[in-house]
Amino acid sequence: MPLEVLIGIGFAALVALALALRKLVEWISFPCQFCEAKVRPFRKVDTETQEAILRYFRDHERREAPRKELFVCLNCKTVHDDFSGEKQSWDSDRFGGVTFCKVCHAAMYGCNPKNDDIKCSRCETPYAWQVHEPSGFRFLMPPKGTAVLKSSRGYIDA
Ligand SMILES: [Zn+2]
Ligand SMILES: [Zn+2]
């Protein structure tokens, strides 16, 4: 095989490897849709912060959120939970503001912080980006006491 061909194959392999690595890095750490800082998996934040975040889910949504599916932006103090589009379709929707309704799991678009009129078009549950005290973190909240699904798992294609 001529040397040029070998070099060509080697180069193509390197490019493929670089692309695969980039994909992997993105998968492990995708950017926050609000401030574009990298978000951290829940287990990578300190215990105090973890407790504060879990308290929100217990107090406000009355559920144990799946910890593996929570991502935290420490830069703008936002929690992206298991219903956020970032978690479920991060290849195609990095900044689209898609979130799945916590009541009926319909996709909701335009769930960005500037939108103060977020409402599920199927079940009409209103949502708002609000800061939860005392954690100080921002969550996309349904009204307190709303009966929500236990988790987003199993509803991905609904
Ligand atoms: Zn952020
Ligand atoms: Zn709904």
C-alpha cells in the first residue's frame, strides 16, 4: 500500500477518534442552557448542596428524583432534572428549552428562563422557573402539591 494511502487512513482514523472523544465529553458534561457553563452530575456536587436539592423534590414535588438524572449548574444555580430535554435528547436539543410535562409527559417547548408563560399544551399544568428556598437553586416548578409522575423514566417516547 502506498505511503500516502496509509497516511490518509491514519488521518481519517484520528479525525474519527477525535469526533468520538468530543461526543463522549459532551455526553458526560453538556452545557447549561441558561449560561452555557458545563453542568455537573448530581454526585459531583457537595453533600450539603445534594441535600438541599433533594429537599426541593421532597417538599415541592413529593417524589424522590432519580439522582443519576439530575444535573446541576453551579454557575447560575439551576437544576436540570430528569424531565428536562437536556437529559433526554441532548444531541438534538441543546438549547431548545424542551422539558417534558411532569404530569402527562407531553413535550413542552420554549422552557427558557425568559418565558414566564410556560404551560403544558396537553394538561394545562403551568410551570415557572423559580428559586427554591432555602436551597437557592432554580427549578422548573409546577404548582406546589401537583400530582407529578415519579420519574421521567419509561415515558421517553410517550
Ligand atoms: Zn447555568
Ligand atoms: Zn401535561
